[in-house]
Amino acid sequence: MYIDMSQCINCDACLRACPPNFGAIFNHGIDVVILPELCSGCDKCLDPCPVDCIYPLPADEWEPAPDDWWEEPLSANDPYV
Ligand code: SF4
Ligand code: SF4
């Protein structure tokens, strides 16, 4: 999944909905991002999003997260990182 940041209103509803065993969604500066390496595709973040700005990421568009997206999970000592 990926978040269209041009539509996102930074409400954090998706962040709270992402199951803790995946924990794929993080605040990153003013953005909310999904770490593609951690996302299972479980869809639990979709319904809570009030503006429907989370979309499936086509397999052929999958790319590793930029290095700076890992700053928050690493600084939080995320056990899954
Ligand atoms: S699809 Fe599931 S694992 Fe991926 S970001 Fe959404 S809630 Fe988290
Ligand atoms: S639920 Fe939707 S609008 Fe809210 S932070 Fe997540 S992606 Fe952005």
C-alpha cells in the first residue's frame, strides 16, 4: 500500500489501524508514510482513512523505502526493524 500524500490530511487514523505486528505506518516530518518493506497488504488501514488516499501499490512499482523513511522506526527501537 502507499499513501497519496497530496490527498492525506495527516489524521493518523491509518497509523492507529495498522496491526502492531506489522507497524508499517509512521509519521515522517509532515507526511505519513507506509514502509513498503513492513506492509503486509492486509488492507486494515483502508477503511479508517477518511479521505480514501491509501492505494494498493502495483507489484511492478514496488521500490524500497527511501533511507530517511527509516529514521522514525529506527529511533523508536521498533522490534520489527
Ligand atoms: S495494508 Fe496492513 S500492514 Fe500495510 S500499512 Fe495497511 S494496515 Fe499496515
Ligand atoms: S488515514 Fe488517510 S488521511 Fe489519515 S493519515 Fe492515514 S493516509 Fe492520511
